[in-house]
Amino acid sequence: MDLTQISAAIIMVGLVAACFVWLQSSMAAASAKRMMGMMKRIGLDPWTIRRGDPQTMTIGKQLRRRCRRCSREALCERWLAGKVEGGNTFCPNAETFRNLQELAY
């Protein structure tokens, strides 16, 4: 292997790593947008999980983690757009959102 091939391999690895980081960042941003949209749609102030006490902030981290791992993104997007009737029972965070609503009021 000569220097050109080594350089090309290093560049390729760097590009793959950059694409992976970009994809993860993009997915996290989309997840956060859905989660905030869900909170707004059910009448819960999205800032509740950011400006609350340490326990509420911990709950917020758990909400974000569940949302990022959720496999129902398409259903969530349709529900948020009003294309799906009914409640958000499909959401893995639905019960936690309800609990937060009770704490907020």
C-alpha cells in the first residue's frame, strides 16, 4: 500500500464517520421535534422538563431516550399532523406525559 492509498482510506473513514455523526444528529433533532410537538398537542408546556426541579429534568432525559428509540416515528408524525384519530396511546411516553400533566396542574 502506498501513501496515496493510505490517504484515500483515511479520508474514506473520516467521511463515513462524519456521515454517521450527521445522521445521529439529524435523527436526534427529529425526535426532539416530535417529542415537543407531542407535548404541545396534549397541552403540556415543553419547557416543563427543562426548567423544572432535578427530578423533572431526569424524567425529561428518560422521555428523550424513549423517543429516540421509538419505532413508531411515522405514526407519531401522522398523529401530530392530525391525520390519525384518537389519543397518543401508541406513544411509549404517553403515561409519563400524563403524569407530568398531573404534576403541572
